[in-house]
Amino acid sequence: MKLKVKDLDIATGGILVAAINAEDARKFDLYHEDRILIKRGKYETTAIVDIAESKKAVPPGCIGMFEEVLDKLHAKHNDVVDIDLEEKPEGIAYIRKKLKGKQLSKKELDAIVKEIVEDDLSSVELTYFISACFMKGMTVKETVNFAKAIVKHGGQLKLKKKQIFDKHCTGGVPGNRTSMVLVPIIAAAGFVMPKTSSRSITSPAGTADTMEVLAPVSLSIEKMKKVVQKTNGCIAWGGAVNLAAADDKLIRIRHPLALDPEGMLLASILAKKAAVNATHVLIDIPVGKDTKIKNLKQARHLEKKFSTIGKKMGMKIHVIITDGTEPIGKGIGPALEARGILRLLKRDPERPMDLEKKVVKMAAKLLHIAGVKNAKQKVLNILESGLAYRKMKEIIKAQGGNPNIDPEKIPLGKYTYTFRAKKSGKIYDIDNVTIAKVARVAGAPKDKGAGIYLHKHETFKVKKGEPIFTIYSENKKKLKFALDMLGRIGGIHIK
Amino acid sequence: MKLKVKDLDIATGGILVAAINAEDARKFDLYHEDRILIKRGKYETTAIVDIAESKKAVPPGCIGMFEEVLDKLHAKHNDVVDIDLEEKPEGIAYIRKKLKGKQLSKKELDAIVKEIVEDDLSSVELTYFISACFMKGMTVKETVNFAKAIVKHGGQLKLKKKQIFDKHCTGGVPGNRTSMVLVPIIAAAGFVMPKTSSRSITSPAGTADTMEVLAPVSLSIEKMKKVVQKTNGCIAWGGAVNLAAADDKLIRIRHPLALDPEGMLLASILAKKAAVNATHVLIDIPVGKDTKIKNLKQARHLEKKFSTIGKKMGMKIHVIITDGTEPIGKGIGPALEARGILRLLKRDPERPMDLEKKVVKMAAKLLHIAGVKNAKQKVLNILESGLAYRKMKEIIKAQGGNPNIDPEKIPLGKYTYTFRAKKSGKIYDIDNVTIAKVARVAGAPKDKGAGIYLHKHETFKVKKGEPIFTIYSENKKKLKFALDMLGRIGGIHIK
């Protein structure tokens, strides 16, 4: 049947959708989310049917096209196209199968992932898939096959190296920027570590946000490869390299209900490691009441899963379970964290010692795995000799940043408020969630200079009137909001 | 923060959605499906956030509005609005709870249904709800509370009658138009039966499609009330009266994966009966390999559920399990079925005897429940005396149709093909699915005159060359498609 194109002048963000009027839908026996084949001369495409109830939006006899469909057909407003009913993507049958509690095969999961990446599945169909994985769980076999499919249908970084190191942290600890110290140490030791990191979602900064203070992080796969070939390492934003395309599309659907099906989460993490051909992966699982992993039992369970699945994907996984009860480092927020990291690498006396201690342990573990003897001493030497700092400067330069940046000149928010001890005593509770919220309200991570500087950590003794922390903001109003929030929820307690 | 309105010139079909550019989303810390409060002068509304990746669709600094949002705000292109982050609807927390396998309370289900009806929940959120109900099931208590919430938040027909009759069929049998005979019989007997029926989804005709051949079926609740007050009965399209608003919105999401969570299905059926204040409901469960209910065990299970849930909703449920192995009546398709029904009521010798037999049994059951003695004889008298026919004419007139329509003059498709017996023998398999498919391809239910007329039923003896069935179509090409399909899949077998 023939229909006249209406340019809807809006994009869906990927999925191919065409809308027809409810009257035509009834006539042609078409339903919401059916698939149609649209032809215009030599061009054709499949699209998902949306039914418009209003004649204003899409009048009968017309087909409303979103940008993606117009592009595929090289079509414009008022063109005439021919449409036919098309079969639904095969993945839908497998999603139904999973909904009914059956296990999916490698071939079936591969088909679903392929269709996700190619934007063949609608939001509703993806939601059914996530629901099914959440409620029915994924077996180890399914998780492995799902992760392999994500790697197959995503970008890959191909380096000709026998050993490639990577690292992941399950998250929830403000200031925990280990990657930015770990990468230069490992790279300086002569090993390869092509690190991709995320931006913050609910925290005051992700590694990508903090690294961005020092250098661009939105690298293409080609650029990332060049940086690693030159320096042995990189600290790039994972979102730009598109190493796990399917994953990004699934996260969009998982976010509204904050659903993290375990199998999907594991597959997503390990697929990103497999996509850079990592051979050794260090997983940091911080445990604390405010981190993602709340107790040792959960951490041990996850450790086992990571190891099993990693092994089946050809990676060696090394898990460390760490203390996640309080923030790490002194600065929270991109600029404050970047300052701390450069101070650490420069061996400044003001450097964050807790972060250093943790990184040294992690780096030693990785070097030990790589067969290096006296790994801890080696790591300390690399730090003390300035080799790590030099390597970081190389990486910053290769990514396109200024290697000679002075940490003390990294701009901070000019509106500040320092919270001082109202009495002498011992600090006994620095709450991750409060610190993160206040830093975000103050403007982090969007305002790079916003955040919180912790003068003192937990169990430290303070005297009445001594500074405990300072809030930085680039905006007077945001500072006020942050102080209001702090007043409402409390934060650091002194006994 | 302030944004400039971009009129997207398209409707979502109900849900309030506003799109902002990905850049702004990052700046304002907004995510896909977050809720925002939009203010324009004295007008304000909550909307679901959609993130536009393309600057062409929604440039930074702009907010793309779908029709529904523009209407609420009385806003137009280039107006400036103020937006603020808003809390998500409370139903989302309950959907998460259900996803985790917990039971929902009356208050929680009520909140979800209210938000569904008010278009507060997105497709993705609704999909999570349906998935959870499908995979975790609904208890009897949940089903009852869900049904009650649907009634509460939908239209209701309030008649001041002690006894109100209704009927439901689980479906899957072509030609099974019992309601159109049952309603005039019950109404003629002096009882009230305000019947709402569906249009066809996958069958060649729904009762609403067939009744529409004789009279308008898209009645408002007020009109339906008037028809029933005048005639004791009506045969209206359920979609127009909006008795179960939440249900219609859920069906849209259930359709793409053809998911029918049992609890949701039961709640949906009984909510529609409760919405007309039915006191007695007859449920017809046809059992056959091609019907929805495949075997006696399933039918018995459903019978029990219907009775238990109906009782808790204050209705008496009477279930009959019937033979669903072959089509009922001779005509399949709106016009052919309407002809058969009028012939039956007019006592024409050509009337469909199998349909009559089934309806007499059902009507007798209903009258018996109403306390009528010798119910079967009474039903036969009502039919034979022409009382039922007169009542049907009253109903047709009250709904706005022509009461004097001659069944033989109801137009049929002018393109026909008669399939004749290739050998003498006994017909042993008339396949419901094939008959339904062929009738649909021939044009039913959209083309009222399209369909199939069965000259002979199963177990009848035919001689070589005798007509078995005739296909009617309003369109030459569609007749050809129907014949092609019949050739491919077979249909009626003779032994």
C-alpha cells in the first residue's frame, strides 16, 4: 500500500520508527510495534510501527517518519513510499522464551545482541528482555555467551601484546581514583594497560570526569590505539570508544527502574575487558554500607562469579576486597581529585596517603601476576623515582592535554565554605552518601571545580575550631543548596 | 532552569513526554524517563524526560514538546518555560517490588492503576509491570485488588437493577456469535443484559464488528445507559465506553510479545463485568486444539479461578465448558455472521442450528440462575414466538441502526470462490486457524462483506462436486491471496 511521507523532524536516537494513523492501522491490520518494510525507489528499510491516534500528528494516508527512517530511505516530506508487512526480528521469540524461564543458547543470545546493536528492537522489547534476565537470572553459560556476543557486535581494540592489563571497580566510594595512578605505574613498568572508564552517573566524579581535567578523554578506537602504542597506557572515556554498544543501549532501559540483573552486569563489565583483549583483570570490590556491595558474603559471591566467567572468556581475574566505608583521598570532585593525583605522582607532602597505599597494593598485585619479582618494591621505586609521574605526563600529552599542568593551578570553585569542628574529639563517621550528594549539589561533576576537600579523615582527632572539610562551588546559589542539604542530612560526626 | 519550547508536532497518544538535548541533560543531571515539572505562567505539568542525542531534533537550550504537553501548558513554539526535577510516580517503587517477587497490596495496585490511567507511567515502566506479573504471577488477592482498581479508575455503567446479566467467552472459535442472540432472548425475558464486546484482534470478526453491520456500536456510556433503560439490552463496542481504561493501555504493551499474564487477564475480564455492575456472569470456555484454552485441565483451572475471583468481587460466575474444535454457525466474517443471526431470530430454515443449540443452552442457564422455572422451554418460546427477533429490532433501533434490515440483502463481497468436494466422503477436519486466516486475508473484518460461508460442517457427508464452502471478498486481489493461502495450508479434509 502507498503512503505519503510526513517528516516528523525528530529522531528516536537510533531505533527505526514510522508512525501511521490508527485508521490506516486498522485497515492494514497493523499493530503497535509490528514491523513494516518501507520502499522508496531503490531504497528500503524495515521500521517499527507506531500508531498515531491523532489525525493532526499523522493523518490517514500518511506515514510519519523519524529522522533515522528518512535518512535510510533518502526520503523527504511528501514523498510517496510503499509499505508491506514484515516479519518481526527473531530475537523477540527468544525474549519470550526467556520470559517463560527457559535458558537461551549462544545462537539465541547472539541474535538478541546483534538486533540490539542494530536498533532492531523497541524499548518495550528490550524491557521485556531485561525483566526476564532480572527475574529468571542468567546461568554462567548464558552470561559468558551474552558477554561474547557483546564483544562480537561492538568495537574492539586490537593490540599485538601477549599480556594486557585491565582493572575494574564495583564502585560507591567517593574519591577512589585508583586507575589514574595505576595506569602510569603499570605503563612505566613496561606493561600495557588500555583503560577505559565511565563518567559519573550518581557519584561526584567518574574517572573519565577527573581525567578530563587533565586531557581529552573522548577518544576514538584509533586514537586510543595510538596513545597506547606510544605510552603503554591510556585513560579514556568508555562511552566514546563504543566497546560495548549493546550495553549502552541496555543501560538506558535499566536506568529508569535502577535494575541491574547480575548476569547482565557481569557480562557488561567483562565484555568491556574482553573488547580490549585484556589477559589479566584486577577487580576492586569495596565493601561498606554505602557501596554497591554491602557485605563480605556478597563480595565473595561476586568474586567467584567474576573468576568463573572470566576464565571461560579467556581472562585471568584477580579480585581484591577493600574497605569501602569512607571516601578515599582528600579531594572529591573532578578538579580536587585531579590535584590529589598529580600531588601523589609528584610526591608532594600533601598527597592523599590512603589512595597511595591502596594503589601500591593494587599495582604490586598486577606486577606480581605479570611475573615481576619484588613487585611492591618495584612499584615504590617507580613512584619515588618520578617514573610514574613522567609516564602520566606522556599519557596526558598523547591524549591531547597539557603535560606541564601545575596541580596547584587547577582551578577550583571560587565559592567556598569550611566546616569546622564544633567541639574537640574524634571523627567517627564520614558518610559516603552524604559527601557524594553534597558534592553533586555543589556542582560536581559538571562543574569541574566543584566538590569537597576533606582536611581530616575518619578516626582522626580534631580540636574545636579546626577545619574538617571545605565545600567548593563555581556558583553561589549551588553552594547555598549544598549547605542547605548538609544542614538537613548531617555528614561528619564527632564524638 | 529556562528552556525554549520546540513544538514537535506529534502526539505520544497519551503519555506526557518532553525531550531535551543530551548536552542539557548532562548539565542538569537528568536521565531518560526522569520526571520534570514544567511551568509556563500559571500553567504547569509533569512530563517524562526523553533525551535527544541529535541537535537537529532538539537543540541545546530547547525543550521538545509532544502535543499532550503543549496542550497542558497552553504553550506554543518559542515560548519560554521553566523546568525543575520532579519525583517519580510512586507506582514505580511498587513495580520494582513486584519485580523482586513481592506481593502488592491493595493500596499499591490502586496507585499503579491510577497512574496508568492518568498516563503517568512510560511504556518501559508499564512493560516492567507486565513482565513482573507474567513471571511472578498474581495471587487471587492481587487479582481481585487489581480488578477493583481498574473498575475504580475507569468508566462505570450505573443501572438501578437488582440482577444484571453478563457473559464472556475466552475465544478462539470462528462464528461463535452467541451474544447477539443471547442478549435479545434475555432482554425479551425481562432481564437486563448490558453487553459490551470487543472488536476482532486476530479473528475474522468480533461481536462488535458483526453487530456493526446492523447498528452503530461506538456508544458513549450515557447512550449505552439509554439503550439499556429502553430495551433491557445492548450490544456495544467495549473500546468506546472506556469501562476499563487501564486495561486498554496495558493491552498495547502486552501485544508485541503476545503476553497474557493470567492474573491480568482475569482481572481485565472481570473488571469489565464489575463496571456494568453485573451480578451474574456466564463464562463460555470453548476447548479445542486451536482455541485459547487447549484442554479440559486448563479449562477447569480457569473455571475455579473465575469463580473464586468473581465471588470476591461480588459476582456469581457460571462457567460452561464447550466444544471449540470447529467453527460455529455457517457464516464467518461480519456480514455473513449478521445474516446468520437474523435468520436464526427470524426462524429461517437456513439458520445456523449449531449456534441456536448453544445459545438455547446458555440462555436457559442464565434464566435458571434468575429463578425462572422451565427455563429451556421459556427460551424456546421466546425464540419461536418471534419475541427475541422483536427485541433485537428494538435494540438495533435504539442503537441507531435500521431495525427492518433484510438479512438476505446484507451486502456480501462480490468476488467469490466455491470450494467443492473432490471426492465423496465425510468431512473430518475443519481447522479453526485456517478458516480464520483465509477469512482475514479475504478482507474480514475490515471489509464487512468478506468471509467464508460453510455449506457443510464436520462429520457431514458430501458427494463429489458438492459445495463445501464459499469464500467472499470485496476485492479481486484479496480473493486471490485467500485462495493462495488456502492452497498453501489446506483446510477441510475429506476421508
